[in-house]
Amino acid sequence: MVLTPLPEPPDLRVGIVLSEEGRLTLRPTVRASGPTRGGLTALCEALAVALDTKVSPFVCETYRDLLSELHWGTLGLAWLPPMIALKAVSRGGAVPLVAPVRSGSAWYWTSLFVREDSPIGSLEELRHARVAWVDPMSSAGYLVIRASLRAQGIDIAEAFGKEHFLGAHDAVARAVIDGEVDVGATYAHFDDGGRVRTAGWGRAAVRSLKFAGPIPGDVLAASAVLAADLRELIAEALAGPGHAEVQRAATSLFSATGFERVDREHLSHLEELLAYVEPE
């Protein structure tokens, strides 16, 4: 009797969108302005040992490509910005696993803010106000606050006049503080007492017209077709005890201090806002 060898299990592929600098940085110890190919490879090697399975890196140029691979299950894991992760989860193609802890929390808020001496005292007083955003894909600096305003019944076209996309949170804060615009959007972290601990405006004297959130910093999501027990093992390796090498590689790759388990229920309040996010 001839025994047919069992086929080897397919690789677990971990996907990420990298900048050009990140794609060219192959050594995990070389610093760059964001995640790198070298750092992703180091994480895959650590996960392979922890999971006792083949794990390989997969780099995409666009999130559209990454989500397609995740949806069809040809990609097992993907690192996604929060609103892109929400879209994947709401469409049933992905399952959230963990979020990175940064500045003491895995969550942050978005704020629409003005200078402390601004004559604008409430959302109802916004009348074609000059506004500064970070960029159209920024959760804290554009997407979530606008969706939250629309959900509240605010007419975006009436509230805001000339719009500026400045590319960075500190640039938005400077534009508001210097009076170049009337209002801006940025991130905020709260302490346990409900006070703003850190925010994009630093120590400047500002007033928040509205907060929305909380929002996860990023989300590591698994394909919905990936086996549930493997998803659990991955989440445990990243957020549980006894997996120092995996967590060392992951915190280095994603500039985090740790990871927190998340599930769809944690994201439900944001999922409700998806209907109010303007089409791309």
C-alpha cells in the first residue's frame, strides 16, 4: 500500500501597505518613519515559531488590493487603519483581533476645535467656517468627525466654507492657533478622569466643539475564512503572556508599547457611523 503524503498547509500571509521607504528598508533594526519590510519579516518569523506554521510577509501598494486579498482568504492577516478595517469588518470579510497601545491606550478620540478666544461657541454657530483637515483618509483628522457631524444632522456644506488639507496634525493645530483657519480636526487622548491628556494641539489654549470616538489606533484583522482557532492563537500571541519574541517584533514594527484584544462589539459605535462617511 502506497501512502500519499498529506499536502503541506499553505502559508499564513501577513499583509501591510508600506510607503516606498518602508518597502526598501529590509533590515528590521533600521529605523524608518513607519512600518518596514524588514520589520514585517521579523514579525512573520516570530509568529511562525509561536504558531508552528509557515508565515510569510505580503506587501501591497494599496488598501484596495489588501482588502481584496483579505476578502478572498488568500491573505490571512492584514494591518489596517481603523476606518478601512471597519469597512472590511462590516462587509463580513474580516474579523478584528488586536489594536496597538500607544500613549497609554489602544483608543483615541477625534476633536473639532477652535481657539479659546474664537467667537464660534457651538456647532450651530458654524457658518461657512474656514476649516483645516489632515487628509481625506485620516480617521481623527477628517473621516470620523465629519461622519459624526452628519449623523447629528449638521449640514457639512453649510458649516464649512474653504477647506484646507494640511497633511499633519501639528500643521492643523498651527493653522487654527495662528488664525489662518477658524476650526480644525485632530486627535485627543483622555485620562481615566475624562480629561484630555494629550492632543494634536499640545498645550495651546483651545476649545473643543465636539469629540467623537473612541477610535482604535489601527487594527490587525484576520480574514473571515481563516480558522477561528488560528485567529485565537494569533490574538493570544500578540496580546497574551508568554510570547515575548512575537510582541517584541510587533511593537517594534507598529511603534506600539503593547496590544489590546478587540472584537466587533468594540467597534459597533464606529460601524454605525459608516453610513455617514462620504463616498470616496
